[in-house]
Amino acid sequence: SPIVNFSGVLGNNLVSVGSDVSFDTSTGDFIKYNAGLNVTHADLIASLTLNDKGDTLNASYYHVVSPLTNTAVGAELSHTFSTNENILTIGTQHALDPITLLKARVNNYGRASALVQHDWSPKARFSLVGEVDTAAIDKSAKVGLAVALKP
């Protein structure tokens, strides 16, 4: 019994709308349906998406503050209808120099994370990331290290 998938996007360089739908022909049920709307301008991107069979609504905004330093701010608000849960995440990024980028974010539950990303060469990138739950400060913070090599 085949599953029929459809996904597509219609738009231009300013506004786009899209969907992703899967239909199970054996049961006659939609097993996945998502939809999104995106608005793009020279210094901002705003999106609205409906996911998880219409259970989760996400609104996000990304604004470039300074192209010279790659400084930007962003926010995402996610609402889950089945649990009536809201998650607000705000973040920022800033380039210290052309090869070193700093990022940070925090959400309304007190989870804060930061990333330092440094390009050693055009084919090697080093990243150090950390996350702490400020609501449970007695617990250990998570720390990660990654090295990405391009062929």
C-alpha cells in the first residue's frame, strides 16, 4: 500500500508559501501535513509554520543588525495546541572577526546556550558549545566540542 507524498513551495524572493503532505492509501488517513509562510527582506526573515498535523504553530523572526560584523538577533515562539505549551526562544550572533562567530540563545524555561565557532582554514572548523539549565543550576552544564573537516 503506497504512501503518497506531496511537498511544494510557491513564491518569489519576497514571499513564499509551502506545504508537505503525506497520505496513506491503505488507511485513507493523512499521516503528515505541514504548511508554512515565509517573508524575506534585505535584512530580515519572518516565518510562520504549522506542523505536527496542525498541532504546533511556530512564528520566527531573524533580523540582521549589522552586516559588517554579522550581528543578528532572532526569536521564535512555538505553541503546541494539545498541551497548551508555549516556548519563547531569543538569540543573537556576532562575528568577532571574519573567521570567529559567537552565538547565544535562551528560552523561557531558563535553558541558555552559547557557541563559539572558529574556522582554522577554509577546510577546517572548530566549534565549542555549552548549555546550562538556569532553573536547575545544581545540575551539570552540557559542553560539546566539534571539529568539521571538508574534503
